[in-house]
Amino acid sequence: MSMIRTLRKAVRLPAARRKVDLSHPVRSPLGSAVVNCVVYLDGVRQVGDCPAEEAVERVRKAGNGFVWLGLHEPTEEQFAGIAELFGLHPLAVEDAVHAHQRPKVVHYDDTLFAVFKTLCYVDHAELTATSEVVETGEIMVFTGPDFVITVRHGRHGSLGPLREGLEAAPDQLSKGPSAVLHAIADHVVDDYLEVTAAVQDDIDTVETEVFSAERTSGTDAGRIYQLKRELLEIKRAVAPLGRPLESLSTRPGPLVDPDIQTYFRDVSDHLARVNEQISSFDDLLNSILQAHLAQVTVAQNEDMRKITSWAAIIAVPTMVCGVYGMNFDYMPEKHWTFGYPLALVVIVVACFAMHRGFRRNGWL
């Protein structure tokens, strides 16, 4: 909390006064939390990594370009100096450090703070009722006039390939921090498309097995329910991002280049497609689950009919034997020589007739 109070004092100052005196730079024990710190001038990466304070000084002396600082799961102590150096809002800092945030885009004075939920499909040899289908993470992005700070949480979602792709297109990177923000949003949404395609394969597999003659009905419901839970996890990551992306693509702002705004519309369209897929998957899983439950009910009815049929057949010899087992002297044909064989014949004929009738009606 002491860090938050310190940062709030910094945020209360006007934007022009919040720039740190670089003659006395703030040193922060970032350690292993730093992935890299790179300076870009006119869309071209400058040679060599350098500390954040030195990178900011180079950019501001040049009067153009920006700093891209990448972090992975920093602690409050590690992030405190960076927050003061770049004048980040304490609420955004708190969200970036503690993670588990809802996807959003928030403006704080001359800084834009974005939260993206990342998704990764977990490969599995066979889908079971306890299989993990998707793994989630987070990427927080701070963008300002001359800096981009990315904070990544989770084991996946590395931005290395994305950075290399951007560096291969200096014209795009020269548009500033908003180009990096768009690239990250596009990268995250593209991963959503890949995950939903893989989940669709799992749903198709379950659907095929549910309607297969050699299905294992005892595990079908568990697997369907597990897919619905994982689909809910995807929905929590994807659905809240729709409005922030629409805002970035339609509302002009000083931190988003007008040319980049057009690209955000494309990302927003892709996200809408993912949302439609999730909705259709949910409806399909509901239908598969209902069909499975109907199959279980039919199977139970068939079992009950078989049990009832055999119980009725067994009741005939039980009745005959029960009657002739009573200790009465005056019983029909009790002392007749052919009475016992006749009783057996009656039992066999009655049971055969009942079995044939049940088979004809489909009960056996």
C-alpha cells in the first residue's frame, strides 16, 4: 500500500511535471522480471538493450521513437520504480502486478492501459471428464506517447515472435506505440481462433462417440460437462474484450494513430467471429448433452422392459410350483401318474409362449 500511496502523489501532478528528472534516474531492482528493453527510432530497432532509464533518456533526447519494455510477472517492489519513471496510474499498476483482471481498455491521462486474456490449447491424448482443454494467462499493456510496457502473466503468450514480426515491418512500427498495441490485440485474437478450432475438434469427437454404437455411456456426460466448463473459461476471456476493441476502432484518441484505428476494426471483426463460434459451440454441446440423456433414458427403459419380461416368465413356474407345493390332500390330479409331467409341460409351454410374445413386441 505504501507503493500505491507514493504513486498516487505522482499521478496528481500534471502530465508535463510527471516526467522524472533523468539526471537522477530511479533505479528499480527488476532482475529476472525484465524480458527486454528496446529503443525504436523511426520504426527501426536500435542496437543493444539498455536499462529503462537510459532508454527513456535516449528517446526523449531524440524527440521521436519509443521504448518497449517487456516484463514477466513482476512484483510490487520490482514495478515500483518503473511506475514512477513512466508516471503510471496506481490503479493500473495494481492491476498489472496482481493480474486476474477482466479484459478492458482504460485511459489514464496521457496513458492507455489494456488488459488481454490469453488462451492456449492444452494437447491431450484422450478427452476425459477431468481433461484440461484450455490454459489462460494475461497480457497487460501500458502505452504512452513514447513508451510501451508489456506485463505478461502465465506460462504461454510469449511476445518474442510478435516483436520480430513487427521489426520486419518498420513502416508499421514507425506509427508508434499504438502499432504495438494493435499487434498484441491481433496476436491474442488470432490465438482465440486457433483455440476455438481445436476445441471444435474435441466437440466433433464427442459428438461422434455419443452417437456411436460402441459408446461408453458412463463417461459421455462427464466429458460433455468438462467441455462446457472449458468453453465457459474461453467465454470469460473473449466476451468482455468486444466493447474495448470497438472503442479503439471507432473513437479517435491521441494515443491511437488514425491509420492504426482501421486495423483495430479488423481485429474487432475477428473477435466477433470468435464470439459467434463460442455461442454455436455452447448450443451444440447442449444438444449433444440432451441427446445423450435421451439415449440413457431409452437404454434404461429397455433394461426395465427386459427385467419385467423375465420376471413375468419366472412368475409362471413360481405360481404353479407354489400351488402344488401346498400340503392339501385334495388337489387336482395330485395322485395321478402323469400329474408331475403335465405340470412341467404346462410351465414350459406357458414360459415359451410368454417369451415369444415379448420377443415379438421388442421387449426381449
